[in-house]
Amino acid sequence: MPAIVNSVGFLLDTVTIVFTDRLSHQDRLEPILTLSLTAKERTQTSLRGYSDQGLPIALQLTRGTILQEGDWLKAPTGELIQILAKEEPVLTVSSLFPLALLQAAYHLGSRQIPLEITCTHLRILPDPRLRQLLEHRGLSVTEDIAPFQPEASL
């Protein structure tokens, strides 16, 4: 059987599932297939790899698509896969003072740093220079392994 190559140049075999469409949230479905991706991988519109269950998959999404935890993708053949945020190294920033956290979010945002914002902490990708800046401002910075879900830009 000859090899199949798609328009992006991925070599596809007969068992690769190609996901091309992002769906609105399908909260009531129980996912059969899941795909754990880092924050950077969730910004890539063409990707080849394996589902969390070990099945070969490829993503061919519309340019500019940014996937979030819980998003669903559909293949033209009908298969569904749910996107999960993969754990990765992050810096978790916290403070006893909400204003200090808000000020840190402002300063990081002005530098166009991918930033996860919650009521109790901020998360960024590891960066020694930013860590020093945050600690200098009196914030607590810890190294963690956690899902990173930065705010989507407007």
C-alpha cells in the first residue's frame, strides 16, 4: 500500500486519526480519547503524535487556533478527542497580599509573558530573571510541575 502524505507533509498511515475541527464544549460526553499537551503544544496547529491511549494522531487545525484544557476535536471520520493540559515545569507565584499579586500580574503582562492567573497564585514558565524580579518584589516563587493554562490574548 502506498504511503499517504497530507497537504502539510505529514506521512500518514492507515491507522492515524487526523483531527481537523475544534468543537464547542461537549461537557456531557465521556472522552474515549484524550490528548495531553503542554501550553506551547496547544498553540501549534499542525502536530503529529500519540493520544494518551497510545493511538497515532495528527492535528491539522485552522491557523491561529489555541487549544485549552477541555476542548474537543473531531476527525472527519467522526472520532472525538478531548484536550488536557499536560503537567510541565512552572513557577508558581504567591503572596499573602492580593495587591502584590495583582501588581506582579500587571508587570508580567506588560512584558508579554504567558501568564496563568488565579485568585490565589500566578504561574509562569521557568525564567531565572523573572524569578529574581518577583522575589525582589517580595513574592513567594516556587518551582512546580503542574498544568500550565496561560490566559488567552484578546
